[in-house]
Amino acid sequence: MFLSVFDMFKVGIGPSSSHTMGPMVAAARFLDLMRESPFEFAGLKGSLHGSLAFTGVGHATDRATILGLAGFVPDTYDNDKAEAALAAIAETHSVTPEGLPTLTFDPKTDLIFDYDNNLPGHANGMILMATDAQGDVILRQVYYSVGGGFVLTEEELAEGKATNDGPPVPFPFHSAAEMLEMAKSSGKSIAQMKRENEIARGCADSFAKGTARLWEVMNNCIERGLKTDGILPGGLKVRRRAKGIHDALLAERGMNLNAPHTINDWMSVYAMAINEENAAGGQVVTAPTNGAAGTMPAVLRYYLDHVPGASESHIEDFLLTAAAIGGLVKYNASISGAEAGCQAEVGSASAMAAAGLCAVMGGTPEQVENAAEIALEHHLGMTCDPVAGLVQVPCIERNGLAAIKAVSAASLALRGDGKHFVPLDSVIETMRQTGHDMHEKYKETSLGGLAVNVPNC
């Protein structure tokens, strides 16, 4: 099994990897399908289903789909150009993607939120269609946004599309047990095995540049969040808090006011800074999703700023180790809140962060696996019930608490010798089963939990 670091960590836009980035990616894929087709197209239509319909407005799914059909992609997204494009589409009721003719498309009538008809493959389903001059559909494709910005067609989902397309890799572990056995037999760390897998599929130089860019985007997101205040968009009037907390923490330095637990506030504020930026539609990195984007970078920033002896030379090992754990979770369970609740998003992020921190603090592969297990185990059963369908309440604070859990899990694992009662593989399988059994109203539909018990105004 191979899932690249650059699949797990993707540069994109907020507020949601599955509800914003995924639909934009799906639209881009549909445009490519149209470009390859011999048909003459005149218009576009689409429909959003399941969780994409129920929380689509709050997650800007409609906006992302419209922009995707206009030719925008998450990695190069420019907000000013996007706003101009949306205004033009609203006025002309058309889009002109590169390599295609001008296509009629009125978002008010041609993009439907279908609340009644779920698609069978996944909770996040959408249908995109192209029409001829008579308005008849001549090309149709079903897409599923399966979490973390990953998108599959209905055919790819039915085939169980593998993440192993390409040359063989030297350490193809499918489970944590296999990962530990390969580490033991090779004498390599998890990061070293993961790095060799990555280089087997690409160039060492481009890999180093790519990981450096990932951290640069993550850290820049933290910095923007720490310096920006105001009210988040969406109607809940949620106030940004990261800047105020950060300013207070800076003011307390050197005043002998710092209680030992203040370090938790630092971890939380780093995570909240990212998730406030995500909620505002800013540039973030899936880690493994947008809704959980703050946890892992917060722990890495905590390591760099607050752990004695920390070194930036360890950033790549942190990312590699975290990606290895995230790949196991995605391959054997899910990282999608619409599929398995928030245990699959923030729980996975906490496990990845715990593993990364344990690794760069000298943990053995067994201790790293233990750290991931502890963090994920104590997120089991966590629901995804965003108020008003926005990635704000409880998502922003939740990332901060997940970062604290990750650091605690890594610390506990480092206090042991790697031997423990519950294997990570068992926790991942338990998370999968729990997600399967979880009621749909607790899986990113905003039909249960906090979403219905907290006033939306």
C-alpha cells in the first residue's frame, strides 16, 4: 500500500477538504473528461447529494463547484480572481473553462441541492452533467468526495481503486503490524521507510522541496491566524479568538504569571489559528482533512517553539511519520467525517501528530505506534455535528484539544518501552466499525448533536 505524503497533505482552501476541495477537484476532473470527449457541448448542470447537500452551503460546496466548473483548482486558488469569476458567472449565466467553448451555467437553476436522494457509494456524492445545444444531457459522471480532498468516480469506487498505481516501493506495509515488522527487520525508522517509498516514486530533490513547502504553508497559516481578528463568515457571528489569546500569552512572558498548564494554551492557539483561517476560506493544508487541519501543525509548531533541543531538520521526519500513520487509517478505515464522524478526522489527526512528535523526540517505531494508538483510542465515537453546517463550532476548539491529546499520547508512549495492550490496528478497525454503526445524523449532516441543540443565531 502506498499513499504519498503529498496525497495526505494537500495545499488547498477552506473550509472543508471533502465539501470544498473535493467538489472543486471533481469539477476539474469533469472538465478534463469533457476535453477528451468528441461531443460538442453547450451547457453544464450538477446536483449535490447526501452530506454535500445537507451542509453544502455552510461548507461553500456550491461556491467550490461553480468555481471548479469555471476552471479553478485548490492548489493554485486565488481568492480575488475567484470573486471576479463568481460575479461574471452570476451576470452572464455562463462559464468558459480553458480548452472548452463558452457553456451556459446558471448556478441558481443548474446546480441542485438534492436532499432526498442519497447516492449509494458514499455520503458525499455529486453528479455533473454536460448538455448539447438542445439541453439534452450527453455526458454524465458521478463523483464521490471521500475525505481529505480525495475524489473517486463511481466506477473507481466500485473497483476499489488502489493507491498503489506506479512502481513498487521497498516497504509496502498495509497495517501497523507490518510496518513494525519491516522496521524491525530493516533496522529503519518509520520515517526512513516512508522516505524510501516516496523516493521510489519520485525525485529526492523534489520531495524535499515539496515537504518544505507543506510546512511553509502550514506555518504561514498559523501566522495569519495569530494576527487576524474579527468575525468569521457564515452567519453564526463566531469571533476569532486566536489573536487575542496569542497576544495575552506574549504579554505574560517574563511576568512570572505562567502556570505550568499555560503550555496547553500555546498548543490550542496554534491549532485555533489554522482552523479560524480555514473557516474563513483561507489557504490550508489537509492534515488529513481541512476540518482537522490545525491539530498536526500545532503539535509540530509546539515542538519547534517549546521543546528544548528541537530542530527544524526534523520537520521532514515528523511529516513522514504522520503521513505513514494517516495512510494506515485511510487505507483500513476512513478519514471522512461524513463516513465515520469526527473520530475519523480529528481522531486521525491527533494520532498522526502524536506519532510525528514521538518520532522526532527519539521514539522507537514501537513507541511511535503506541503514541498513535493512544491518541486515536481516546477519540473513538466522536461525532461530526457542526452547528449550521459550518466548520466552526465545535471544530475550531476541537483541534486545540486534539493537539493537547496528541502531545500527552506521545509523552506517555515515550515513558514506556513500546509494549502495550491494544494494537493500533485494533483501534483503527474499531474506529471503522464505530463509524459504520454511527447514526447518519452524527456524520456531518448537521441533523443531530450540537447542530440541533445550539441556537444558530
